[in-house]
Amino acid sequence: MRHTGMKSYEQMTDTFSRCPENIVLIGFMGSGKSTVGRILAKKSGRFFLDADVLIESQQGRAVSEIFTENGEAFFRRLERESAEWMASCVRGTVISTGGGMPLVTERLGDIGRVVYLKLPFEKILERISPRERSRRPLFADPQKARKLYLQREGIYESKAEAIVDAAAPAEEVADAILRSLAETV
């Protein structure tokens, strides 16, 4: 019998179970989840996955279009479904969630170790340009965004295994996450 180089199901399952845990980054829009996530993935030898990009790929359109055409409730359903998939199928990955994902799923801890990138709202406003705000449906009105931020802050804190100050440069935030998670092993 000729060897095809393909692994058996048992070998793949064993490899999958030995992959490093996922790291799940949560926080408000503009807190640096995607930027820090990419750096963290490189530093920790993991893959990087942006949950919003995952949804966009599956839907074939931008998050802003999904909000406009189908509404927020539909988008939140897509977030729940993607969280279920990530909990079952994704390993060895740093996952940047959308700002609302922690509100719609209880499965974050099943996906991986949850880290809240905490940043004061004023810093978020400084980071997000007016042009960028127009691409973020829930940030169209900064006063409404502030109210949303205040509503979500406690939820983020309650779902996180670690809370990291995201005001530092992204490289430093990634290092702080690694230190924080090493201390809680």
C-alpha cells in the first residue's frame, strides 16, 4: 500500500488536542484587539483570527452592510454562531472578537482564555478617526457610543480571566497579556 502522507483521523484529533489554548481578546471598539491580536499571535506562536472578518467572509459582505441590510439582531445571531464554531473547531489561535460578542454568548470561556483590553472611552475617541467611525455602525454617534461603552464595561470585566490596560503601545500590551496569562496558569 502506498503512503499518501495523509494523517489518520486519530492522528489529527491528537494533534488538535495538543494545540495551545486560544486567547480571546474582548473590549470595546478601538481598544486595539486586532492590532494587539496580530502581535500576540506572532509572539505566542499562534494563528490570528478576527471574528468580524470571519463573519464578513462567511457572509460575503462588510459588517456595516450586514447592519444596514439585516439589522443588529441578525448580526448578533451571526456572532453567536461563529462563537459556537470557534469553541468547537478553533485551536492554537488568538481571536479578536467584535465588541458585542461578549454580550451574545456565554461560550467565550469555552473558546479560550479571555482577556479584556481595557481602555478609557476618551482614548478610544482619540484612536478612531471620524472616517473610521463611519465604518463602525454603532459608533456613528459618539454620545451613543459612550453610553454603549458604559453598559458593556462591566460585562467585559465579568467575562475576562485577565484585564490588561490597553493604553500602552500594542507591543507592550501583547507582552502584558503574555505575562498576565503566565501568572494564572
